[in-house]
Amino acid sequence: MALTETASAPANPKVGRTADPCVMVIFGVTGDLTRRKLIPALYNLASQHLLSREFAVVGIGRNPMTTEEARQKLSEDFKQFATGPVDPDLWEWFSRRLHYLPGNFDDPKIYNQLKETLEKVEKDHGTHGNVFFYLATAPDYFCDIVRSLANVGLMKEENGHWRRVIIEKPFGHDLDSARALNQHLLKVVSENQIYRIDHYLGKETVQNILAFRFANGIFEPIWNRRYIDNVQISVAETVGVEKRGDYYDKAGALRDMVPNHIMQLITLTAMEPPISFEANAVRDEQAKILHAIQPFSSEDVLSKTIRGQYGEGTVDGQRVPAYRAEPGVPPDSKTETFVAMKLLIDNWRWAGVPFFLRTGKRLPSRSTHIVIEFRRAPFVLFRETQVDDLTPNQLIMHIQPEEGISLRFAAKTPGPAMRLGEVDMDFNYADYFGQTPSTGYERLLHDCMIGDPTLFQRADMVEAGWSIVTPMLDVWKALPPRNFPNYPAGKWGPKEADELLERDGRSWRNIEK
Ligand code: BG6
């Protein structure tokens, strides 16, 4: 395939419009996120004709390197992290658009140098003055970087060009710090210039929740308290804290997963139909759900939340160390690696329907899924049969690693007697659509380049997410756990997580079944 053809090919109407001409400035270009996700995602966009041919990247990092050396390094990394077959001509085209600027983010000089570099890159690649800044840095730098960019005029939108900044969680560590971060940012840029990424919204299966609910006539009429008994959201990981002990020990499972990723899953599952797919129409409905979640009193925290920390154990047949023995974790750490809770949404649709959540590290299998459990059918008809019990129907949205949707229902088992077995009707993404090479960042980067913030978090949503969990953080801090570690690696968290549902006459969906 000739290179310029690839790069200048018209947008494919099936996949979407080509992004605006622009420069992407990556702060922290030598880090993991850039090589594992951002560069492969940009390449995938280019190969799908979604990247403008008037595009360039300027990477800023601490390593003293030339642009040529940086290109070589990124090319090496790309061989390792590309998500599909690589077209060498296209990579060559892409890599010629990569530029490197060595420097420290806290050195004011770097921002003037960046300004000069951008003027040159703009001339060479015809990027129309549009720039987005991706802060792939520790969150402590967010405010200073954005302020320094604004100080040298790099955030100013004039003459029809746009300037945007992408940041990724954590957005603060509780409600107050999240508010402070938003206030600082909003002093120097406007809300519509800030793109707060939650990488869960880059997942096709998460985006599909809306399509599934609102593009099909049969589910919405039963999507409410009259038909649904409870909703269960599990985000189970087999990995431990890997090399992130330092960060994780300050965060813990609650902060790390709940106000962000899990709240996305809840809002998409529970929200009302928006009046359109326009960004604020969708986000307004999500925000309403966050505001409708019943606030936790201290008693609620004690009775409706469970925390756990893993001890040593066996995962996937391998012995693994206890959390407290992981690098960067203090030997007496009280940080939770597992959390479960029951919450209620105080609105007309969901009144009285419990939402059970659980997430944890070092669980027996990796699985993120949402279970919609329907009310049981009345048993009357089966009294005189060999059936002892009717099990509830479950609609399961498999987010990862399995990607699809299944419906579990009862069927008569063959034979003369009335006996029932549970069966599944399964839709699997790959069977229908094949595998699309993806890092999960393509859609998010592309949306930023076309100015569509639907899948990004607004300031009010971030703060609403923190308002829900802050009472838990406060009570947990006041009452440190005395029984940690309380589950061995390779088990489904502490037994209290099962009891949380058993008390209500319910149980977690058995993933191994
Ligand atoms: C990150 C958390 O935001 O999400 C990690 O900090 C977690 O602790 C990760 O492992 C999970 O993401 P995914 O896409 O693997 O489910």
C-alpha cells in the first residue's frame, strides 16, 4: 500500500470521520502508557484512515535524546506492543511525524521551548494550530503543567484553532482534593478544553451497554424495579499490585476502581434514555444517577460495605505472595485490595433494587461483568413436579476478557419427567465482528481530536463519584481493619462479601459455573 494513499485516503463512512489536523503533545512520552497504548492506538487510527494526514506528535520526556533516537526507541517498542499486523510504509509515515523535546515539566523554560517546537512542527506538518496535550504524568503535575501551558499562551483558542488537555485518573483522592483540582484547572482553562479519560469508556463492551439498552425494543420495558430483582457488577482481577505498590498502597481498591470505572458501569446500566447522543445529554443522565445513589451514613458504611486484603495464596496454579509482601507495600499495610458493597439508587426506576458491587486483586479469575438478575417466576405450577426451585433469569453483559452478552434461563431437560436445567443463550463479539486490533484508547483519542467529549468525565461527575465514596473512606480511616489479611490470594474475597448478599437471600453469580 502506498504510504501517501493510506494517509490521505478519504474517511471511511462506516468507521467515522477523519480527525482534525493537529499536534498531540505527550508529557511523559518515555513512560509505559505511551509505548503500550498511545502509540499503538495512534497507529491503529492511522491504519483505519481516522488520523488526519496533517498530524504530528511532540513527546516531552526527561531522557536526554534526539528526535531520531526517540523515533528509534518508539519503533522498537512498537514492534512489541502493536495490536495487529504492521504496515511498514504506514509506520514509516507515522514515525516521521514523531518529535522529541527533552526536559523537566517543572522547568519553566521547557514551555517556551515547546512553543517554538510547536511553531516549527505546525509549519512542517500543516496542523492548523490545533493542539492537544496528553498528560501521561503523575497526577501531582497536572495543575502545574496546565498552568505553565496557559502562562505561555499555549492554551489560548484563537483564530478558529482549538487547544485541549487530556488527563487520566486519579482526579484527586477524595471529594475535597477532586474539587481543588477542578478549581485549579478551571482557573486557567475552560471545562470544554478538559478531557478527563476513564479508560473503561474506551472499551467496546462498555460503549455497547447504551447500544444494547436503547437500540433494542425488548429490553427497556423490563429494565426497572418491576422486573429486575438486583444488579451485580464484578470487576475481578487475578493480578496483584504488580510494580505499583507505592501508588496502590495510598489509594486502595475503593479509590482505584469505584468512583471511576465502576461508577461508569453503574451509570450506563442505570441511566434514563438521554434525549440525544449529544455529549451533555448523555452525561446529564449519567450525572443524575450519581446524584440519585443513596448517600452512605456511617452505619451504612459498617453494614453495607466490605473490605479485604489478600494474604498469600495460589492464583492460576502459581503460589503468590501476600499483599503486604509486595514491593513498595509496608509489612503492616491496612490498605484494602478488595471491596464489595450494596448500594441503592433513589429514583423511580430503581427504588428498592440493590446494586451489589465487588472488585479486587488476586481473585480466582479475571472477569468484568454486569449481571441483571430478574425476579423469579411464581413457583405454583411446579409444586407437583420434581423441580425444587426456580432460578432467576440472568442477563449478563460480559465486559472482559469475555466480550459479549448472555441470557440464562431454564429449559426442560429431555425425558419423561418435568425437570429443569439452566441454559445460556450467548452472543460473543468475536463470532460476529471478528477481532478488531485495539488498545482501548483509539476511540478516546479520536473523540478528543474531533471535539466529542461524550465519553469523558465532566468536573461535576468526578465530584459526584467522590461524594459517594468519601463517607466510606472516612469511616474506614477512623476504624482501621484489625483482621487483614482476610482472604487468601485466589479466593473470592472475604466471606463477608458473600454474607452481604446472603443476608438478602441472594448470591453472587458463580463465575466458574
Ligand atoms: C486502573 C487501575 O485504572 O484499572 C488498576 O489503577 C486496574 O489497578 C486497571 O488494574 C484495570 O483496568 P482493566 O482495563 O485491565 O480492567
